[in-house]
Amino acid sequence: MSREGKEESGNIWKSRFASLILQFSHTMGGFKLKDRCKTTQVHAYNTNPFPISPTSSKLQYPIINSILSESPFLPDGLPKTHSFEPPLDLSLKSLDFVQSLADLYRKLQMTQDFNKSLLHLEQYALLYTLGDPKLLRRCLQSARQHAVDVHSKVVLSAWLRFERREDELVGSSAFDCIGRVLECPKTALLHGYDPKSVFDHCQSHPPPNQISDANNFLTSENDGGIIHFCIHNQEVNCIRGRIAALSAPLKSMLYGDFIESDKEKIDFTHIGISVDGMRAVDSFSRTRRFDSYPPNILLELLSFANRFCCEELKSASDSYLASLVSDIDEALILIDYALDERAPLLVASCLQLMLRELPGYLYNPKVLNTFCSSEARERLATVGQTSFLLYYFLSQVAIEDNMMSKVTLMLLNRLKECATERWQKALAMHQLGCVLLQRKDYKEAQRYFEMAIEAGHVYSVVGVARAKFKQGQRFLAFELINGIISEYTPMGWMYQERSLYSLGKQKILDVNDATRLDPTLSFPYQYRAIVMVEENQIEAAIAEINRIVGFKVSPDCLELRAWCFIALEDYQSAIRDIRALLTLEPNYVMFRGKMRADHLVELLSLHVQPWSPADCWMQLYDRWSSVDDIGSLAVIHRMLINDPGRSILRFRQSLLLLRLNCQKAAMRSLRLARNHSTSTYERLVYEGWILYDTGHREEALAKAEESISLQRSFEAFFLKAYALADATLDSESSSYVIQLLEEALKCPSDGLRKGQALNNLGSIYVDCNKLDLAADCYVRALEIKHTRAHQGLARVYHLKSDRKSAYEEMTKLIDKAWNKASAYEKRSEYCDRDMANGDLSMASLLDPLRTYPYRYRAAGTLSLSIALPPLLVTNFFVQEEIAKILTNNLTVG
């Protein structure tokens, strides 16, 4: 584009955005926008905001100023730098993350096993800021492993289920589990502590009250004689001694100084128990067990037990009722009876059903009445079924669903009431502050942030500053963050926050310092891009966004880049980014909440060349081969619009999302693949991948074997080989994995997946030192355009002592791939030190999350410092490189 073209583009980008929204307002009749009818002049424009000249394919635009001035609800284009700000981190954020982790680990080592559960929950809260689902799942699993009481087991097993979003699997039940004690709902209701058994396979357990001592079956007609209980016109004959043995009050009534002790008939008409209920009491008094009674009889027994203080009968009734609760409707009915009768196990069983049905039942009135008010919390506390753990789980579910809702606020208030330890108070106050800030209740938000600071959470100063800024106190906000920078070791987020309150050149300096200290922060890249857009430097803005999108894909960055492409009339690229965005968040709304992203795609699609299904497959093949993951996602999204039930496309989608480290979106795609599968053997494969990706390798293998038994397929053999190769392989195991991959290659599949199988097969051959066979696999993979096979072939050359060919092979990968960071990193192994440092610097520039370059440089400077002890500055550089790793990415290495 010429310089004049750029200037024209910069001057009219607002018009294009306004035109898109204008078309949206005419085509989406059911979508209401605030104040959409305040002016009638908008409708004087042509209902098609993209008129095409008969002599030109260029779009004709209305005048920008007239549209924006006449339509107050239309967006005014891209975000402005003065109103653009990053979201607050909702989790605990330590100023010395590694030290905090070390302190917590030390506490875990010094604590007895049965007291470790809450420490692992604290670990979860601390690690949440990293956003690593696998790491967080391990924390929850450890907390469940060391849970002692039934309440904690119920909540944690439900939380683990929620993390897998098993409720989204069509046909699944709240009682489904992975087959391990860890998440088994039946096992969670059993008393006892056995941390070594939680990873065992679970089994069906009979209700505790059905297990009895043989002596309890012995009854005697002469045990105090017969007593007749009259209920209305019927009598229930019981053994006096057996009834008396149920509790001290009954014993006093039947053998004490009460007049009933001399009677052979006692009227129980007004006691609140039916004839069938009294017969059940008699049966239990003789056998200490229950037959198959309906819930209403068991509830009568529970009430009877409470009236006469029959602890054994109450416990048995409670346990038996708890074992009978089988669905959410029963749970919603029984919870009130259970609370009225103070039956802890029945309450736990009902709670378990409610929790395992989240988030679907979060806004059910009965569920809200059970959890949300202070009175409800106190009522649960009477049976030991309330805790910080419970409300931490509930509030996390609510925040994820709708952070600004009243329900979220109520649950966080209950979380605050349950908080006892400092970290719990800090978390509850900080999250309350964040929610109130979003709800624009700035004074209350500031108050809660200040309480979080008092509890030791220094990061909450950011919330105080933000609340003051919203109340017009910019200077005070600046001073607060400036004080943090002066008092503590500077971190990227500190400068990022100060940039909001800085003026002039200091603002951009702070943003740049934020990136220097923490290149993984998205806001600085977005801010600089918006500055460039304001200066009509659209291409430069796109290049700036590319820096962050290259290693950290997020919807807001893709949206910003799409807006820039629209400004340049590059609608194809804009559609690509919006489709990728919709893959991450299917219900995303753009233009600051004014237009659904999927509708914008429809509008833009009118002005690009349509693709046939064959074109889509060709485009997917090309983008996959060039390691263009975002482009591949966009093509798959387009194909799914036309064929939403195509499970294999959902599966491809999940693979790409995993490459981009978007694990939640990847798991959602896997669940959709499973739900849309048209055969049992295909469904089993996707269930296997879901299990594998959530850390259940053995269960994944079982699914693969079951699928193969039904139908030999590429994906089933590939899953089995992949799961087996995940363990340390000996020669025999390696041979078996090779056999499985060869079987997979014999089954029908497309080139994309066969290339991956050949690549994996080559890797196994390399591990077995069969280099020629490995090279053959990699060459075959390259022939079907599996570009990543260049890396495997380079490894073969290297092992054959041909570093030059290895270097050249990696150079080919760099030339072909869009995402090149890993290729630069790998190529550094095949060249001299100076060239290696250049490649590793490029790898760090493209992807700061890759840890090997930092470790390599740290090791190099460390060896130099050992050789030259006086060079203390070298030790500083070692520390600096390691600090970069810890800042950008926490890894064991």
C-alpha cells in the first residue's frame, strides 16, 4: 500500500467500524442495544453500509463524522489509550513467588499427613496465577488425597469433576467417575482416612448400615416381653427390650418411672410416625439393619430417631438415605429434610449432587437458597457441611460464569465469613474487591482491597490504586504504585500498573519497562499497538501484536489485530483472527460488547472470495504444513460452520489448541468431538484422549483397547501408542509401540495425521538407535508435507555426526514454519557457540516462555564464573538469566 493509501486508511478506519455496527443494527432485529432509537437520522443511510461501485470492487463508505455524531451507541473505533487498562489478577499474587512456594513446601514437609489438605488448597490458590490446568489439578488431587472428613472429600471430588467439565459430556451422569477412588462419589461419602488408596480403582460399596454383626440378628421373644404401639386403629407389636435398647429416653419410658412402663399398649398416633415406619423401627431394633424401604419411611425413621435420641438408628437412617440419593431432583427435595433433621451424611449426599451438577444448576433457586445467604451458611454449619473449601469452589464457579453477578458477590461474602487463616482472608477480600470494582462500587472495592493488604496481600495495592483512579485520584494512585516499586524488587506488573497513572513520555517508558521485566504481559503490547494506530501506523501496530500472539494467544489480542486488519481492508486476515478467537471463546462479543464476533464474520464474509469444501481442505493442509496454527484454527472453524457435527474436525481443533497452550479450549473441543461422534469406537477414542490429557493414562489405554476391539482405526492405535510411549520404554516396549504405529499407518486416515504418526515412529526408532529406519520415516513424513519432520531428520544427521546437514535441515524448517521459536532453539544445538547464542536470542525474542535459552546462557556464564572467580558480574548475569525463567515460566528444570 502506498503512503497516501496508508493515510487514507488511517483516516477512515472509524467509518468502517461504524459501518459494520450499522449493518449489524439492521440485520439483528432481536439484539437490543442501549438507546438504539434515540436518533432517527441513522436510518437515513443506505441499509447496506458496504455499497460496491459498479466500476470498482472498492467499498464506498459514508462520512465518518456524521455517523459517529448521530449515533451515540455506535463504537468509536479502536480502544483509546487513555481508557484502555489491563484486568486485575483475581488470584493470590506473591511478590516473591519462588520463596512463597518454598515456604509452603516446607510447611507441607513439617505437617502431619491428615492436616495437609488445606495446605494443598493454599498451594492451589498460589499457583492459580500461572494458569496451568495440569498443575492446578495436581494440587486438587493432593488435597483430595489428604482429605479426612466426608465434607472435604465431597467438595474436592466434585471440584475435580468440574475442572474436567464432565457435565458437558452428552449422556453422562453426576455419579460417573474415572474409576478411581480419587473422584468416586460413593467413596467420598465413606468415613475414614487412607491417602494411599485414593488412586486405587473404586468399587461399589454397600451402604454402611447394611453391614451388621451376626449377633445383632439374634432376637428373643422373652426380652422384656411384647409392647404394642397403637397408631390410629392399628397396632405394631415390638419387643420391649429391643425398643428400649435404641436410646436412653426410650429405656426410661419403657422401664423407668413413666406410666408407659406399666402399659402393654402405648399410643403413638401423635408421635409423627406411620404404621410402616414403626414396623421399620421394630425391624431395626431386632436386626440392626434395614430392608428396602422407600425414602419417606426412612425420613420417618430419621425424625423418630431425633425425637427419642436414637443415635444408632439416626446414623443408620442417615447413611442409608444418603446412599439412595441418585439424582439432582431428589437432592433438591431431600436437602431441606436433611437439614431439619440434622442428618450430616444425607446433607453431604445432597450437596454432592448439587456440586457435581455445576455450573448447570448454579442459578437454580433451591441451590441458591442452600448456599447464598448467611442464614443458609449457618444452617449448613449445624451439620458440619460448610467450610472455606466449599465456598472457594462455589465462588470460583460463579466468577467463571459471571463475575459481576449478585450470586458471585453473595458467595464471596460467604467465603469471607468462612475465612480463618491469613491467606484465606486475603484471597476472599481481594476477590471481593475485584468484583466490586467491576460493578463500579469503587469505595467498597477500595475498602476490601485495603483489608486484603492488612491480611498480607501486597498485590491488592493495585486494586486500591485502581479504585482511587476511578474516583478521580490519579496522583494518589500513582504514588501508591510508585511506593511499591521503591519498596520491593521491581516486577513487570508494577510498571504496567504505574503506566495507567503516568503522563507523557513516562507512560510509554513504564510500558516498555513492564515488557523488559515480564515479556509475557499482554497489556504493554496492546497499548503500544493502540498508540501506533492513533498515529496511523497500522502495519506497525499489527507487527507489535504479532510479538505477543507468536507465543501467547488470547481473544483480546486477536480482536485488536482483527480491528487493525479491517482498518487496512484486509478482510481475509481479519476473518482469520476472528474465527480463531471464536474457537477460543465461542460467544465472544466485540466492539466492547456491541457486536457478536460470529455476526461480524458473516458481514466480512460478504466481501471475500468464498471457499468450497475442497478449497477448505487444501487451505487446512497448507496451513498445517507451514505450522500456521492460528490459520489452521480459522480454516477448521469455517469448515465446522458448514458441518458442525464433524467430530474429526473438532479433534483436529483440539490438537491445534494444545499446541497453542490453550488447554481449556482444547478440552472443550475434545468434549464436542466426543459428543458428535457417530460410532462407539470413535467415541471411546475421544474419551481416551480426554482421560489422557487430564492425567489418567491407564484409563486412556483401556479406552483405546476397547475401541480397537470394536473397530481397528488409525486414531485408536495412535492413542494407544502415544499413551504407552509416555512411559520410560525398554526395548520390548519400544518394539510394541512401533508395532502399534505401523498398525495405525495401515488404517485409513489423511496425510495430516499419518505425517504425525510417521514422525512419532521415527522418534521411537531414534531412541532404539535404528537411525536409518528413523530417517526413512522422517523422509516419508516430509513427502506428505509434515514439516516438523525436518527436526527429527536433523536429529538423525546429528547422531550420525553430520552437524552441517542437521543445521541445514533445521534451516529448512525455519524457512517454512510460521511459528519458528522451537526451530531456532533446536538449531542452536547444531552450530558453534556464537551462532547458537544468536539462535537462542531469536528463540527468546519470539517466545519468552521457552526456558532452554535462559538455562543455556545461565550455564555458560556460570562455567565462566567458575573459571574466573573475580568476575562477580558474571554471577549477576547467571542470576539474571535464571530470574528471567522464573518470571516468565515456572518449571522444575
